[in-house]
Amino acid sequence: MADQKYDVLFIDFYGTITTGDKRAVEQTCRMVVEELGLTMPAPELAIVWGRRFFEALETANDGAFRNLFKLEVETLVETVEPMIGKFDPLPFVRHLKRYWAAPALQPEAHEALEALDLPVCCVSNADTEDIVAAAKLHGLRFDGMVTSEDARSYKPDAGIFRRALAEMGVGPERVMHVGDSLHSDVGGANPLGITTTWICRDERIFDVGEAQPTHKIKSLLELGSLRS
């Protein structure tokens, strides 16, 4: 990315650098349906739970902050209890947590990150212990890392991006943010004047967003061709 106008690259983690959680969510929903005897099909549960989860994220910032694990527990209970009554959500959410701590990398991730010639800050809706474990597992090192748990703010809320701008000492006009979610990544960075690049993965979780990115790519290797 030489000879371009950016001083820092912000990049999402799950679904962008790693594979997305689509498969983990689908597996978890199948477990819920089978073990609890739900009549709702697993794909429908994934959508209904997902919508409730995204709604919860919108109101879980600042003083109302809860980490991802707690939000997944809360929203799964809110989704399933009206159908069957009380149940233990922890075994199901722990299945998701195992993905967060040990996701597979996108095949081009190491090559693409090593080719970048500017500082990279990972900006992720994540519980800090999980993303730190995942980065260590795959030998990934970033010049900065800001999680939702650090900032008490979930993308698309502006707080997490402002925390990253402050930590990297850069203005929004000098940053490009890369992520796989139109809702969280593009929808959060656009209003701050941060250039956005949407990586449109074939295997993506249900996305409620409709924000328009500055750039659209299919692989992280395409970042080298983006300029201004």
C-alpha cells in the first residue's frame, strides 16, 4: 500500500482475518435444537437469535456494557425460553467461545498481513482473552489492538473506533478500516470519515447492514492494490 494516503490500517478480526463464525453458530444452533427438542429449525434459530444479538449489541455500550459471552447467554435465553421455559444456556455458548479462542485463519491472512507496509491496528468486537488467545495461536502480531471489551463499545458504535484512533495517534482521514460486516465495520467507520473496505467473503454470517463501503474486495491480498 505504498504511495497512498493512509498512515494506519484498521482491520477486523473474526470473519476478516479468520474464518467467520457462521459454521460455529450453525453447529451451536443444531445442538440447541437437538438437545432441547425445539420445533424451530436450526437455520431459523440462527437468524432469530442473531437478530436479537445484534439488537443487544446496539444498547450494550458504555455504562450498559456486557461482554460478548454474557450477551450471547442473555440473547439465547431470551430467544429460547419463551418456547420451552428454563434451560442452561452455558454449554451452548461455551461452544461458541471455543471458536472465538481458536478460529481457523483465512488462507491468505499471513501473506497479506506481512505484505502491508503501514501500521496495523486490529479493531474487533471481541472478548479480549479470546482474541489474544487466537492471535497467539496463529502467531499474529499487530501494532495495536482494540477490542469491544477494552473500549466498552461495540462496532458500529463510534466509541471503539475513537479509542483506536487515540491509541494509534491518527486522524480518521488518515485511516482505512477493513472488515467483513456492512453493519458493524462499514456502518461504524463511515460516519467518522474513515475510509472503508468491505471484504465480501463467500461464507458469511447473516448481516443486517446496508452501509456502502468505499472499496469492496474478495481477498485480503487485494489490499496492496488500493491507494486513495
